[in-house]
Amino acid sequence: MKHTIKLLFYSFFLSAILWSCGSTTGVLSTPIENIDTSPLKESELTETEQNTWAHLDLVKDTIPGMSVDKAYTDIIKGKKGKTVIVAVIDSGTDIDHEDLDDVIWTNKDEIPNNGKDDDNNGYVDDIHGWNFLGDAYDEQLEYVRIVATGDPSAHRYEEAKKKYESEYQTWVGRKTQYDQIAQAVNNADGTLVKHLNKKEYTIEDVNAIKSEDQNVMQAAQIAKNINQNGLSMADAKKELKKIQEQVNERLNANLNKDLKGRKTGDNPNDLNDKLGYGNNNPRPSRKDESHGTHVTGIIAAERNNGKGMNGVANNVQIMAIRSTPNGDEYDKDVALAIRYAADNGAKIINASFGKSFSPHSEWVRDAIVYAAEKDVLFVHAAGNDSADIDVAKNYPNDAVGTGPEVADNFITVGSLTQNYGSDMVSGFSNYGKVNVDVFAPGSDVYSTMPENEYDLNSGTSMAAPNVAGVAALIRSQYPSLTAAQVKKVLMDSGLPIKAKVTVGENNEVKSLSEISTSGRIVNAYNALIMASQMANSK
């Protein structure tokens, strides 16, 4: 899923700039309760809090994290439990990363690099997972693929055509807007460099400028406004360049009706055409293909190794499955990826992707049912459109609309911010009384990035792996629990927030019980307590 929060933020403030110029035990402890009396956090987060907030505790830290640290200190206490395989179906994952290389799944039934399918699972040399995209990277959005067929009888063709025309004009407008903003900022920077006679200058230098030249004073005002938003001119230029690249990418790839992105040689509309399709390298095709790496770190980055950050789960192996391109995933790739994960031992699947058109959604639903039959929990990100997905279409889903669920293993996760109170739900997060189950940390989550780097990212794509990590803790400590039971634990043990929150593009005021099935935010500490009770009651 694409994360547009930075783009929207910079749109706001830069526009303003221009305008102005294992084991089972008994009941372990007492669950966290009465959280609605918790105080609001008033001080700014420290760097440590910012980078670990998803693991902190609402009562102790006044931050709506998942009480992961409390769970390790008070419940797990060094118990490793049973190893759990978690499949990350996503973009490429840097399986060589310093904080991930020791938690990557290895297929022990396959002899590496001998060009044979030793385990007869249909995939040759699949040592750490599978890449269903082959060498492909850029792809169209699904509705663009539908429009590109030119076939009025195609899946939701008229709706797709209308959406394409609207989105294309929107992004052309954004390109014009950001090109103008970038030109203004770059011109202002050039004016200040010339006036101050130095390439690098400080805000103090700018504040000291006195000139009769209106161009100089206008440039100084732009620099001051940027500084008020927490950036230097150099930072603003760098961020604007990134945004321009994103806008151009959307127009030249995702919305390009003539793009031929798929390179695997198979027919994406034939689920049975799978012989020799894809390859055994699940790594990113380029450094900026970072999504899968970031998701993986949230779940499983090696804990307490003195590097980077700690994942939620302490005894997992990550099965890396590349099926999400720079654009919308194909239903065929998703369906086969789910079946691959289920067939090769995964007990949890993290699916941080989604789209609003799905011509072969039944293939994916059938795969979800198949995973349920193999006792696999499917954790899905709700999406980043600020939409009520009980109304707006969102795939994959375990039901048609708000109809009956086809399986009991599917949990959909909305996103939280660090701000306990009315702003607790991320502004971008989708929601829905029927189709969103729980909420978890998703804004500004710190995790691994390709080539041994780390960074903050935002999206329900980050909330889902936080929940997948908690699910892995449960399945590790209490392996007798089924996928359906783990889902129930995650939903029933969360903190029941009664306070009203704002959601959607119109900032509607709702309670969590009005925008999700459970009305709760996931809590690892409570989940492990409830899991112990459930396991002991068998």
C-alpha cells in the first residue's frame, strides 16, 4: 500500500509557503483495565519513545502502544516458545539485512541452487520463499489495467474508466502544483545563496537579511516559513524532489495505460498457468523497494542484538514472498502466494496490500479458505484511503461486501497514531464496523529498510505487522490455539477505548466500536493473558 501522508503534509505547508510568498501456564497476571482514565501525554516524544512507541504501554507511558515491553517483562520472561513461521506477502524483502538475516525461513527440504524442485512443491530452489513477480517492478493500478483492455464487458469497466479519468486529472494537477512549488523553493534557495555568498546558510543568516530587493526578501520569507515547519531549505528541496518522483511515478507507471509491466511470461488471467513462473529471489529489485523490508522488521527484527530495533515477536522465521509490485498486485499472484505460504508451513500470513478493484477476487477468497483449512491466520491491512470500507470496496476481503465471512482466520487492522485521545486513529486509516476488526500502531513506525538502514514509515501496512507480531507471540507461547482462537484473542483482549475519535476525510467523530468490530486496540500483554486462559481451558 502506498503511503501518502508525507505528500499530504508537504502539500499543506508548502502551499502555505507559496501563499505567503511454547509452554502453557495458569493465569499469569491481571489484564490492563480502566484505560479511559489514562492521562493524555502532553510532552513531545523522545527519540527513543518515537522509535519504540508501538511497544510501549498506555497506562505507564500514556502512549497507545501494544504493551509489548510489558509483556516480555511480566509474562514471557525469557521463555522462547515454539518457532512460528510468518509469511510476509509483500514487495521484496532484504533477507540479508543485519537485523533480519537470522530470522529468515529456510526451506530445509530444498537443496540450494541445484536447479531442481527437490521437495516437489512446484517451485525450484525456493530456499527462503518465492518471487511471483520475477524481474518486474513498475505496474499499473488494477482499474487502469481494466480500462487498458478497452473491453466494456470487463470487470466494472465503466466504474474503472470513471475512476481513471478522475485520478489522472488529479495527478496531472498535482504534478503542476509540485513543479511550481519546487521551482519557487529552488529559486528562493538560489537567490539566498547568491545574496549571502555561501552555498550553506543557517536560519540565523536568513533572519539577519535586510535588503531593498523584493526578490531577496521574498526568498527569505520562504526560508523562514519552511523553518517554522521544522525543515531547512536543503531538507525542503530534498523532500520536494522525492514527492516529484512519486508524482511522476504515478503518472508514468501506475496510471499509464500503455505500460507493459509484467515480465513473467504467464497469463495473469489463468490461475492454472503457473509452470516456471517467477523465481526464487524474494529480495528487493532496487533499494527504494523498501515496503516488504519495513513490514518484516516490525514483526521480527532480531530482539536485543544491539542493532537497529526490536521486532514484536522473539521466535519467528520469516517466509519472504514477493508479489506486490510498484502498483497493484495481481489477484493470481496473491492467491498463489497465500497457497504457497499455507503449503510450506506458515502459521501466520501478513498482507499489507490492497486495492479497490479485483477482477478475480474469488481466487483470493478461495485461497483464504484454503489457508483457514490449514490453520493459518491471515492479517490484513485495512488501507489508507480514509474510507469506510463497509461502503467502499476494498480487497482482499473474506466476504463479498458486508456479507457472511467465508472463513474465520481473517483479521483486518486499522492504524493508530501515538496520540491517545481524539486524534488516536491515523487520518489516512480506513475503518468499518463490519470490515475492520481492530486498531494497532501504524503512524511513524520505526523499522528496517534495505541495505542495513532504518526509518519511520506510516500506513495500515505498518499496523498489520504489529498485529501479526503479537499473533506470532501467542502462537509461539500457546501453540495449541487455532488460528480462529488467536483471532478471537486479538479482538477480545484489546483495550476497549470508549473515547470518541475523528476519522475519515470529513473528520467525523465516532467511537472505536462504531468504526471496528471489536472497538479495541490490540494489546500484547492482555492477549497473552487471555491466550493462557484459553489454552488452559482446553
